[in-house]
Amino acid sequence: MYMPTHSDEFTSLQTVIQALQPLDTDARARIIAAVTTFLQIRAPEASVPIAASRPNDLESAPSRAASYPAFSSSDELSPKEFLFQKQPRSDVERIATLAFYLTHYRETPHFKTLDLSKLNTEAAQPKFANTANSASNAVKQGYLVPSSKGMRQLSAVGERFVAALPDRDAARATMAGAKPRRKARKTIPSASSTPAEG
């Protein structure tokens, strides 16, 4: 008999969350009820807390982002396995992935650069050339946002980016959709460009 691993369960959970996320609360409830009925399983008591939904908040990330469950149990993914699954390709992406892990697995939605550096070491990742600089770049690119007392937190769009990984296309689409479109500037002809009267 096949015994699913924690990695299998995590991947399945992500798939379900991403499929339900675009729907409203009532639609999600109906689908979950239909699935439990179809599979002839009884929904357990609410043992995994779900955050209140704040889908339009792209400026600051709550301690639990919309529709993401709290991952904190004795059999949770290790930071090494989580980074391996997500496969961040740059220092900034790795910062965002570490921030996601701190937020959801370590109950640390607000963190310092040192927290990211320590978790990076625990995850057996290559050392950052300059962790503070990488974290600052993550803020500039929208993955993190400033928090209180000089701390930082994962932004809503940064959270969705990491949740979409390792699907690069979906992750890039998340970041692209969050960038405000620049309005085209109207060009005003200068006096020198007007034809001279004869």
C-alpha cells in the first residue's frame, strides 16, 4: 500500500489551495463539502487554523496570508526540504522563500536580517554575499515590505510568488500582475520643432 510522504501531502495541499484561491468563500465551502462527500470522508475538526482573507492587501502581508494554512507541526517540512522544493534561483527569491518559511512554519511574520541569515544556514544554503543588501533588494522588488522597529515582513505578492514556486511561469505572472502600469507620457512639441513662418 502506498504511503504518502509529507512532501506529497504538502504538494497536494498547494494544488488545492491554488485551485480554490480565485473563488469566493461560499464557493470554496461548497467545493470542499462536495469533495468530502464524494470521497466519503468526514471533515476533521478545525485543527489547522486558516487566516482571514485579505485579497486586496498588496502593501503589507498579514501574519497569515489569504487562504494559506498555518504550517506548524512536529512533522513539518524542514527548511532544507522547503528550499529544495521551491528552487529559488536568485538571492532575492531565496530571501522571499526564507521569509515565507519564517512566516508560516516558525510563527515569525516579522523578522530581522539576522533571522533570515540563520534560517539560510539551517537550510544548508550557500551563504549570501551580503544578506542585508539582498534583503534590501527584496524590498525594492516587492517581495518584502518594512515592518515595525526596523523589521521586515513578507508582502502579499511575495507570498503568492513563493506559493506558486517551483512553477516559474505562475510565479512570474504573480509578480508581473502586481506591478502598476506606467501611463504613457504625452509628448508636447517644442517651439524649435514647429515650422518657421515664411
